[in-house]
Amino acid sequence: MLKKIPGGVCAAKGFRAAGIHVGVKTHNTQKKDLALIVSDVMCTAAAVFTTNVVQAAPIHVTKAHLADGHAKAIVVNSGNANACAPQGEENAERMCAAAAAAIGCEAGDVVVASTGVIGQTIKVDVIEAGMPALSELLEASEAASDAAAHAIMTTDTVKKEIALETEVGGRTVRIGGIAKGSGMIHPNMGTMLCFITTDCAISPAMIREALLETAAVSFNRISVDGDTSTNDTCCVLANGLAGNAEITEKNDDYYAFLEALQTLGVDLAKKMAKDGEGAKHLITCTVRGAKSEKSAEVISKSVISSTLTKAAIFGCDANWGRVLCAMGYSGETFDPEKVDVSFASAAGEVAVCEQGRGLPFDEDLAKKVLSEDEVEINIQMAEGDGACTCWGCDITYDYIKINGDYRT
Amino acid sequence: MLKKIPGGVCAAKGFRAAGIHVGVKTHNTQKKDLALIVSDVMCTAAAVFTTNVVQAAPIHVTKAHLADGHAKAIVVNSGNANACAPQGEENAERMCAAAAAAIGCEAGDVVVASTGVIGQTIKVDVIEAGMPALSELLEASEAASDAAAHAIMTTDTVKKEIALETEVGGRTVRIGGIAKGSGMIHPNMGTMLCFITTDCAISPAMIREALLETAAVSFNRISVDGDTSTNDTCCVLANGLAGNAEITEKNDDYYAFLEALQTLGVDLAKKMAKDGEGAKHLITCTVRGAKSEKSAEVISKSVISSTLTKAAIFGCDANWGRVLCAMGYSGETFDPEKVDVSFASAAGEVAVCEQGRGLPFDEDLAKKVLSEDEVEINIQMAEGDGACTCWGCDITYDYIKINGDYRT
């Protein structure tokens, strides 16, 4: 019943979006840097944030604005993170006030997010000056979601967008999302921004619960470089216009909605991992037979976060010893003599390690398997029935290039 | 009183060493791959090992051989880690037996270590065949320590060696060490091997305690790539030939010896960090004003381990936001609004962040400061009086190159 549809954050009833260049990004005036997402009616809303002790000003402001569980709009800029910067909260509040004035709502009902360089004062004046033009562009269309998706990008090379349709309580419910995230990505919300809109009717408590259950199996299971950003924010707005009976408990309707939200979350998370800065490979690591799901997750994350494993995949080198090594320093205990490892992709599968020992394998086939864009590392243990999949990417010359000179 | 002297592991009385090529490294017959260090008399001995759950066979064998707190020789090969490989322990035992036969001692008094690729059967036959020739070369000379230091290298570009002289209980005591370690290096003993010899008379319990106190402030405070190897070993042999009264408790003699051992450990640790695979910069991060020394260590390690900070230093980019960010996800709690950061080197010092906010600074000076081989990140917090220094290196194109195709 769950199916992909076009429209991104404008797919659900009653949502409009827009994105333009106002001048936060000074290097390239072609690149959009301000996005707005607006619901026609008040929404229940929830958000999850970075676990970093250093949190950007917009996060403090958004937390305050979402304290009542409601919001009507989201304003986001790229090019400046408004983190560790002078007048951070004041400027984040000014962004909300400008958006509120342009669309006609309370500043307290606006969610704000920023992404970009840390430590520099954000040019709030150009944001304020551009807001009326931005709000003029608001529309419920594929093109509008596309513009918003582009306006939140930094080093991303492709926009991340998806929309899904499902049925909740006999009504058609739509859910759409846009995301950005390319570097500084690590489990527990590395620099990623994700904005989700849905017309599902759902209570503040339940939308919050569904978002937590989604982040746990999607955004928190990807890693690009192990750095957890100061700005990560994932926010969902639900305006109820689908007309379903409001979800207020964990009933069948909740799980139907959750399935859609988790599918959307995993899709956007994989897109972020695949577009990791400089990445050439999406790495999917599945661990089975672990003590528990949590243990499988810790081990899988350790593998996808291992710089040496990432470098091996970049070199299409079936260096499974690094996989075992990364499992070994994950912090989980297990019997290394009961571990099987194989690499797989569209080009085939090659078993490289059985019971903790190397297998003779076809090096040419292994090279071919690892030369595909999307590769899998499959690990079978013998500790229990815990399983988990995490996603990462390889580390490349381009990652170094991008990050050796990001600021200047 | 503590002074540097030549001679490496042959500086202390009664130690001889040698290193040759026997054929474990098949790609290059010029590169030495087998080292031997021998004491004329039985030594008290201690070792610390990787915390990785997956431990190489030589570690299991060395643990058994050191159970009695004594050893007389160390045999080490490079080119193959003998980890996750068939007949691992059997082959490690055969290396000890071959060394013992060549020098005339019990196999149980030989320490064994291996470094190199994981998962392939070690060519123990070429090691056995080469052992008589190796033992013929044993000598107490600078050249002999140099040969041993080269024979344990893998991707290292320079040998790591040091010797010190101090006074313990009125006697001249010498202590020397060689080490290897370039990639897969992370706090808690990443692929590093370190062998230390001393003529100090010290009990097994006290040599073990001194080694633990040394590892904690040296080898466990460096990081190259966050990967903790399966093979790390740091072993010290003390043969007592200096003639000092045996150290059996934490008295003045113990602390005089500990000072020398820690100075040696920090020197070799810094050499390993500086020679990190592909590295162009040694990064020294000092945190002051933390809640405790432990808290300062966790924060400092988080900074030197941050891939984004490492990439910024590679680019000579004073991107202090990444430093704050890495502090923030360290797991320690602190007030980010009370953090000062500066970068320093032989070219000068530049303050970039005060009380959690960016300072205007001279970008040209910052570039110049960060262009030096050795750079410092100095962090002042306001949580207490805990301080700690950790060492790391930048991440470069060469790191990716080296590790994208290490195995094949």
C-alpha cells in the first residue's frame, strides 16, 4: 500500500515551499541559500537534535518554539551554521520573526535551522531583506519542494527528497521530506537537516514518539566521517488535513504511519550516506547473529565508521581483516572465531572470511564486486539473533580536498 | 640528570640486537622484516597489548610466555600480522622456538610480535630458515639497534628510536626503545609495536606498574586514524646489569626510573603520531581547565581524532569551529561559552576563539602558523584544573592512497 509519489515536502495536503538565493552564500550567487516550508493550518510538530554539547543557536530557539508541540512553518538557511557565533540566538529569533511576518503567523510557531560554517556572524539582514520575495514564491508543487531541497544544501552534490503515500484509518495519508547532509555525519545526528511534512492527524506525543522511533533506525545508523555536528535537526510537521482519526496511541494507525515515516527516514539517510563528501561508494553493513539488535548496531556502526575500512572500499580492496579489526574495537564482546564475512553488490557476492579465518577467494571477482557504486558488507556471527543494518561511505581524495579548505 | 644518548635498544648494558630480510616481505627484498633483541642475562619483563577483542596469535603466545614475569629475548617480524590467519598460534610458537634455538634459551622466555597484513598465513618457514643468520648478526651497537628498528617497520617512513641515561640509586641506568606505528593507531594501543630495554634492576611487579603508568600518558594519548589494531604490543625487558638496588616499591628510585621511561614513551609516541600514514603535520592538542585530567584527556583525544579537524590542519585552515565541535561530541559535559582556543607553532600563536565565540584574527598569520610541521591546538576551559596533552596528525591524500591499496 505504501508507494512513492512525487512532490517532496509539498506532496502532503496543505503544504507549500520555496527556496531562493538571498546572499548568505557569498561565493556563488547562483546557489540557493534560504528555504521556507509553510503549512496552511497549524501543525503538531516534533524535532530531534544533535547530541553535541555545543549546540547551534537555532537549536535553542527551535526547542523553545516547539515546547508547546505545535508549529506552522520552517525557515532554513545554508552557508552559515549560526553556531559559536556572536548574537546567535538573537539572529535566529530574527529569522523566525521575519518568516512569521511574511506569512502571517506568530514567530513562536516557526522552526529555524542553519547549516554551514561555524563561528561567523550570520548575515541576518540579507535573510530579512529576502524573506518577502521568498514568501511570494511559496507554492504547493514539485518545483517548490525542489527549490527548498536545493536551498538547504552545502557540500551536497545531489538533493535528497522523497514522498510516500499510505493509508491510515481508511484515509490516504501523504508524507514527504527533504534532507541535507554530506560531511560531519555520524550516528546521533551528524550535520544533517531533515524536514518532513505530513497531512496525517496525529497528537504531539505520538508524532514525537514516531520521530524518535524513526531516527533510531535511520539517521542514527549512518556515518560519513565520525564527526557529530553542532546543528543537526530533524523536524516533522503534521497538519491533519488527510482527515484521518487523530492518532493518539500506538494502534494500527500509528504503525501504518510509522512504517511510512521509517521508510522515508531510511531512504533519506541512505541518500545522505551515499552523498558523503567525496564518496564514491555507499556501504551497507549488515550484522546478523549478534547478541542483540543493539550489539549488532554497535558492531555495524564501528565497521562503517572505520577509516581504514572506508579507505579499503575506496580502493576496491577486499581487506576483510580491517572489518574484523573494526568489529573487535567496537566495545562489544564476541567470539572472533565464529565470524563469517562476505562482500556483495550488483556484481555478485564473495565470501572472504569463515569462522574468523581467511578464505581463498577470487581477487578479480572481489575487485569487480567492490567496484560497484553500492556495496554490502555482510557479517554473520554466532552470538544470538540480533541483527542491524547501518550505512556509510568510503573516504576519498575528494573528502580531504573538500575538508582541507572548506572555510576559506 | 636525564639525558639522551645514542644506541637505541643496545644502549643499556647487556643487550644485543639485529635485523635482516628473510622473505616475509615479498615485494621488496631490500626491506628488513625480522628483528631480534636479546639480553645476556634473564630479565624481568612486562607488556601491554591492544584492547581489541580480535587479538593476533603472537599476543596470545607472548601473554603465556610472560606469565612468570620474565623473558630473555624478543623476536618480531613485519610484513604479516599473523592475525585471523590459519595456524596462528602454532606459527608464533615456532618463531619463539627458532629464536630460542638460535640464541640458546627456552622458547618460553621469548616474546613474539608481528605486524603487517591481517588474515594471511605467515611464512614461518622463511623465518625459521633466516633465524641462524639473524642471530649471527647480534651485536651491541648503534647499527644493530638501527637494523632492528628498520626490521619492524611497515608503512613507517622513518625509524623510531631513542635512548636515555639517568641515575637510579646512585647508579647510571640506561633505557632504550624502538617502535613502529604509522596507521591503525588510536588511543589504547593502535598498531604500534614498541620494545624497550633497560639495565635497571626492578621487580616484575614494579616494571609492570611502570609500563602501565607510561602507556597511560604516552602511547594511549596518540591517534592516527581511530582504528585500534589487533597486534599492538609494548614490551619492556629489564636485565638489572646497571647494578642498582632492585626497585621493589614506589620509592624515589622507582620515580627516577619512571621519569625516564615516561620520557622515552612520550618521545616514541610523538614520533609515531608524526609519522602517521601520509601525515604532514604533528598535531599537539593541550586542554587546560577541564573538570579533571581524565576529562581533559577525553576532550583532547576527541579533537585529535576528529577527521574534520585533521582535514582542516592538512589544509592549514584555522577552522576552530571543528575543534569546538569535536570537544562537544567527546562525551564530556562543559560550558561551551567558557572555551578559548588558539593555534600555535614555531611561526607564532593566534587566538581564534574566546568564550566560545570567534575572534577576528589575521588569516595570513594563521595560515603561516599552521603551515609548520608541528602545530599546537591549545584549549583553555573554565571547569577546573584538569590538563592533558594528546598527539595526532593530519589526514592527507597520501593516507587515502596508502590505505586504499595496502593489501594488494
